[in-house]
Amino acid sequence: MPIFKLDPVACKAIKTVLSEKGLPLSVRIEIRSTGCCDASLGIAAEAAEAHDLIEDVDGLAIAMSPATHQLVGDVSISYLDDSGRKGFVLESDRPLNEWAGFAPGSIRL
């Protein structure tokens, strides 16, 4: 059973960003500090490590550490492009905060 649910529009957008930067088609789901409040999920342009949970979705490798998966569960990634709000929206089975999935983010390069 897949642990990542990737919207086709999000997949294309991630691959475009990575290709434009000349980076491999590989990302990591990570926990980020928001700087003022609770932690949130984010996407980083990083290769998978040997211990990671890894899935290939349409030629894009998506990785997440087992510890992160244990904390948040499965992750859905969509892409938002709506009047000034543009970016990737990550939602998980067990959200890290009450605002999870509310604000779009970018790929950490």
C-alpha cells in the first residue's frame, strides 16, 4: 500500500522545479520548523538514504525516514495555484498541528 499519495499536477510541478535546477528527480518529505509555531511537513530536494522508506511515483523518487512516517503516517501532496497562493500542500494521516495542509510551501533546494 503506498505511503505517498501524489496528485499528478503536484508530480509534474515537482519534476519541473527539479529539472529547471538540474537536480535529480528525488525529494524527501521532512519535518520543518515554521519559526514561530508548530512544526510542519515540507519537501526537500534530497536523495534518499539507505534506511528511508522510498516510493517511485511516475519517475519521481519520494523518500521519508521511518521515524517521520511513524509520527505523521501516510502523506498526500497536492499543488495549489490560486490567486496569489501557489505551492505544494502536504497533508498527513496524523497532522503535526491544527493548521496542517492550510498553507502551500515550496521545495527546499
